[in-house]
Amino acid sequence: MDAPALDQPGPLLSRLGFVAAPVLFLAILALPFPSLSPEAHRLAAIMSAVVVLWISEALPMPVTALIGAAACVVMRVAPAKEVFAPFADPLMFLFIGSFILARAIMLHGLDRRLAFGVLSLEWVGSSPTRILFAFGAVTAFISAWISNTATTAMMFAIGLAILRFMSDGEKAAGRTLSPAYMTALMLMTSFAASIGGLATPIGTPPNVIGLGFLRQLVGVEFPFFKWMMLGVPVVLILFVVLFMTLRGAARNVSAASKATERALDTVSDARGRWTTGEISTVIAFGITVALWIVPGIIALVYGDASAQYKAVSSRVPEGVAALVGGSLLFVLPGNQGGRAIGWDEAVKIDWGIVLLYGGGFALGVLSFQTGLAETMGRGLIGIIPDNTGIGLLIASTLMAAMLSEVTSNTASANMVVPVVISIARAAGADPLEPALGATMGASMGFMLPVSTPCNAIVYGSGYIPLYRMIRYGIVLDIAGVVVIVALIRIIVPLIR
């Protein structure tokens, strides 16, 4: 069953965006801003139009990002070489390499093998509550390594199959499957995918975007392993909150257990033995993960300033490790005498996210180079009661979370993180913690079908009343902000 494409805004919002973007651009260009340099003034007009187009999605978001970058050259904000330099940032290649690995995992069905393998375990399939827990845990784990949207799309189909199995079991007992359980399993699909993406830097685009701004604008490196030391505890706690919130729906769903267990066993067994392509993909993925994690382990043992750590991290940064793993797929054997992946499959990765990252990153860097970000930061300082400590962290996380409810999490990170860094600098505060808070907060959009593509996919099932998504989403948004703020304050000082 294909999910309806509900992640697009309504036509009215798109039309308003088409009108509002050029009007706002011309208005800001015409108004006097004596505190801004001419370049910063023109950039402010461009960024205002870009933000409107991102929120309204009047144009595809990657196209808007490219138009914004091109406009910066045309409007003489900076030379073309400076504007397009972020498109060659090393983190761009982290995206490309990890996307190719994710494509191979999905191509060979490793994600489905893992999902059905776990769900068919006897202690899982015999209990609706444990099915809900295991289904969410598998979704969160896969989402840590693959796009949360792709994870949701795959697990959505599996979730619908599970609901069919359970519904058949309930019918055999003369009952109907609880609508509340259907809602819970569908919401678990989306919410667990969004939460799981926080575990690793590659789990969701805002993570890479935030790390890119930290490295480029603040000069702070936050390696793969350090991110996981923060991200994994956040995911574990939020997943427990999610499960405890949804688990009540599993009551009075018992007759389906045996039928579901047998059906899951049948599907799992049907996958048969591991293929050559699956084995090769696991090898390439395992090598990549090792290259991502080993430098962090060396840093823990010998310290960040050690010669051992510098030697490894400088020769195999995250982007290079991803390219090594992705390239291995073209060398290792696949099925039927081919390779683990061919170029015809590799080019199907989400190039839109890559271009969106490049364009958004370019605008963020230019806002600092022209002084626009500093001016915006000084202007916003008075709004935040405590702009030097936990108050700034809370405000940053909350701002990103709220914005992610009305626009994509990628756009939210692109818009909020540079501003947060500028606010912290203008206030004389350390920008690391609020920038991390904004980065993670950008993935907290749980309340509405339009908040994330994940929500839109599962809402299209017809099993989720809107008021339930809003009710559960509010709980998770609040819990997410609290957990992110608390763990950043506890963990970051220990690992930085």
C-alpha cells in the first residue's frame, strides 16, 4: 500500500508564498537599515524571501535553496566562489556516502530482514504490547542510520501488514481490532523514526546541518562518537516516554497474538538465507561505522589533543569514511554476479537533501560573513530573559521545536541554528550548547501531519484521528525539549 503524499502544504499556502516572497524581498530591499552593510541588507532581503518559500513550500525546498544561493551572487552579496564553497563542504560527502549505503541497505532488503527478524521472535509476536515496543525499537534503530522518511515509508508498509495479521486474529475470535491500537502502531511508526534519527549525525539532515554550522561558524568539531554519546541517551529516554504514552492501547488485544506470531514467522522465514549482496552491504556498512566510531574511542582513551587521535581523525574524517563505505559497494560482489550496488541505483539517492543542505549552509555562512547574523543576534538578546546560560539553551531548543511544527525540520535547522549562534556570541555566551539544542529541537515536530513527512505518511493510513496526533504530539514535544535541555546540560560538559 502506497502512502498518500500528504507532506505538501495546501495550494492556498503555496500561492500565498509565491506572492509574499517577492513582496517581502522588495519591501526589505527598499527600507533603510543603517545598521547593516549593503551586502548584509541585500542578504536580509534574499533570506526573508527564502524563508517564506521554505515555509509555504511554494517551490521545492532544494530549488529554493539554489535560487537563494544564486541570488546572492547576482545581488553582489559575495563572489560566486564564496557563495558556492559550502556545496563542497566535507559534510556534503557525509550525506552522499551515507545515502549510498542506505540505498544499498534498502535495495537488498536488510532493513526488512531486521524488522521481520525481530518481530518474529517468540516473546515479541505473542504479545501486542511487546509487538508495539519491538516495532518502535526497530524503527528507531533503523532511522539512526537511514533517512527517517525512508524508514517510516518502509515500516509503514510492515505496520499495515501487522495490523492485517492482528485484525484476522481478532475476527476469528468474533471481535474487531481496537482502533486505539491501530492508531498507536501508526503513531509509533512516525514518532519512533523521528526520535531515532537523533542517535547519530546521519540519522536526520538537521544533525549534519547543525554540526556543519558549529564547525564552520564556531570552529568546534563534534565528532561522530561524541554525538552518539549525547544522541543515544536522548533517543533511549524519549523512546521510553513514547512507549509509555502509547502502551495503554494494547489492552484488550489478545486474540490476535497467535495469528500474528504465525504470520510474522512465515514472512521472516520466506526471506531465506542471506544473499551475497546482503553480506557485502553489511561488510561495507560495518567498515564505515567502525571508521566513524574508532576516532571517538581513541579520543576517550588518549584525549582529543593526542597524536593518535589527530592522525586518525585527520586522515579519515566522517565524510571520507562514508565515501569509503559507499565506494566499497561498487567493488564487493552482489547478487547474480553483479556488484553490491550499481550506479543506476546509487544515483537514486536523495540529491534534494544534499542541495538543500548546500544552499541553506551557504546562506548561514554568508549571514556571518556580512554581519547580518551578528545584528540579528544583538536585536534578539533583549527578548530572552536569560541569554547567557540555561535560558538561552531552553529558548533555542523551544524555538526550533516550534518552528519545526510548521515547516520541515531541515528548514528549521537552517533558519534557527545560525541565529542561535549569533545570539550566543552577541551575549558573550558559549554557542555550543544552544546550537546543539536548536539542532536537536528541529526534529521535534510531532503534532501535525504537515510537521514532518513521517507524520504525513502515517496520517494517510486513515487510522489516526487528528486530535490524537495533536494530543500525543504535544506530550512528546514537551518531553523532547525537557530531555534535550537536561542531557545537553549534563553530558556536553563531560565530553567536549
